[in-house]
Amino acid sequence: MTADANAMTQKGNVVLYLDKELVEKSKSLGFNLSKTFENHLKQLITQFLTCNSVNNVDSASKNVSWCGRRDLNPGSQAWKTPLKQIYWNDFYVWMLKDHMAEYSRNTVVYAKKYYQCLLNHDFSEIRDLKDTIRPNALKALSCLAKYLGVHEEFKLLVKNYSLKWSGRKAEDLIIDRITKVENSNEIFDWIRRVKQVRPELSVFMDFMAVTGLRLVEAVNSYNLIIKLNEQGKLDDYYNLEREVLEHFRFKEVFFRHTKKAFISFAPATLIQRISENKPLTSVIAIQNIVRKKGFKLRFSDIRETHGTLLTKCLKDNEIDFLHGRVTSSVFMKNYFNPSLIEDLRNRAYQVVGEIQEKINLNHLQIPVKC
């Protein structure tokens, strides 16, 4: 809405004059302007009434006058808001502006679970969470605080409770990885068993094992292959000559804030098999399909095993590149080089061949020599 927006009343209805470009952009995004204004006005009115009612009680007991702004009232609890005043769907839409759908959904889930810690100014529950969960809860509450306009209060709570964003120490994670799998072929046994009981996931499991992509990246890539093949545009994504998937051409899909995927080597025969399948519904659906058969979810182990095998033929920095652990600028400066990609491909495909043998239901182990 423009700063000099006018409003007039016609038969009980309010007519707002908005910036034309803003209206067109809102319509293109599918926003219902009337409903959006109505929801936000309800929220503002309710918060205002709540602020004044709570402050009036506090003022009477402490003989402190209310100045109308929560940030100028030290110690005020006036921004505590019941659940009904948080419009979770609006929060989700707000998250989608800068984040992918999967991340936005997970953020809303965590925010719903721990929002009362923020509204009650009590982060003791957050402090006592496991190291693997606490960072996710903090990130969700940080986003919710920004959405509600109370991020300064959130930062103060984090400081007062001496909370840290990082999870477990790096050395603990390394020890876990070393002791997690006693037999290096264990994960390949798991893949073969999943393929046996869930044949509809057979091609997808092969794809994950060969590329080493994260689960969400693998699902997005798998579905993108099918979509582009149907449109006759698969060449925009898959370089048949080098047999490489060029994720970097679809930054909106594969470039997230801290996690990225640049390229993946995949045989043309595997890409052909994928293009003949139906798209996958979602990450959660895949997890449920596997879980219903009594299997543990070990998709992250596939990626770790993939990286371990690559050490036979690739350097550490080359593995970091293939696993998306370098920045976009480093990728463009050092790796987006046709001759380098070709050299990487030749060495990486020796590992791809071994992986394909290990996940084949008629498995015969073949040693790799680089």
C-alpha cells in the first residue's frame, strides 16, 4: 500500500487505493487481497487490545504508565499472544518468500511446537533440548520472531539463556560416523533389501546411491528429470555427452542457503529409466513407504558411504565440490571448467561402476583401481 493511500466507504465497504504494480504482483502470486487485509487487520487489532489489557494490569500493580509501544516498556510482557492470534498459514506464505517449501514447512512445524517458549519469555525448554533438535527449534523461533516483529526480544532470550546455535561438536559427529557402520557394505545391503520389498523405489534408490545427493535434492532431481523429459527439454538439465546432471542451471531448486548441489554424474541408462517412471510425491511419502516395511531411515548414510568411496579416486576438495560443500563463487572460479569436469567424470565413474555392482540384486563385488 502506498504511503498516501486513501480509503473511502461505500455502503459499509472500505475501498483502498493501492499501488498498481503491487496489486498486479500480488495477483500473479495468487494472493487474495481482501482476505489478506482482513486477516492482518484482525491480528493487529487483537494484538493491540491484548497489549493494552495486559499492560493495564501490569501498570496498576507497578504504577507504570503504558506508552503504547512494547519496545519502550521495559519488562513488559504485552506481546504474549494466544495461538489463535498466530496465523500459521500466513506465516508459511511469509516463509516461502525467501525459503524453499520443504524448509518452510519444517520451520512451521517446529514453530508450532515451541512457540509458547517465545511468547512466555521462557527458553528453559529450548535449553534442555537435545543438541540435534535445539538448533532447529531456535531457527524456527527466530523466523517466527521476525514474522511477529519481536526479534530483538528473541535475541535477548538467546543471550540470557546462554544458548548456542550449533549442535553437537564436530569431533563428536566424526566419532559417530566412524562407529556408526561396522561393515562398509552394510548400507548397500540396506539399499538392496529396500529395493526388494519396495520395487517402486528401485530406480530412485539406484539414483541416490550413484549421485550421493541429499534426500530432498534427490527427489527434486528425480522429478525434474521426468518433467523435462515429458517437455522434450531434458537436454537443459542432463548433459548426455558428459553424462552429468547440471543442477546449477536450476538454482531456485538446488541452491539453498547453506546446502547446494552443483553437478552429479549419472549414467545415461539410469536417466532413461528415471524418465520412464512417475514422479515421486514427497520426501515424507518416501520415508513413510520405507518405514512401513520396518526399515530404519538411512538415506543420509547413503551420502556418507558415497563420499567414502569417492576418496579412492578423488581428492577431498573434489568430493566437497560434488557434494555441494563449496560456495557458488568457488564453483564458478575453480570447477566450472569443461576439461576439469571431464577429468572428474573419468575418475568418478570408476566409483559409480562399483556402486552399481554393490546395489545390484545379483551383487558381485568388484574392486576399484584408480
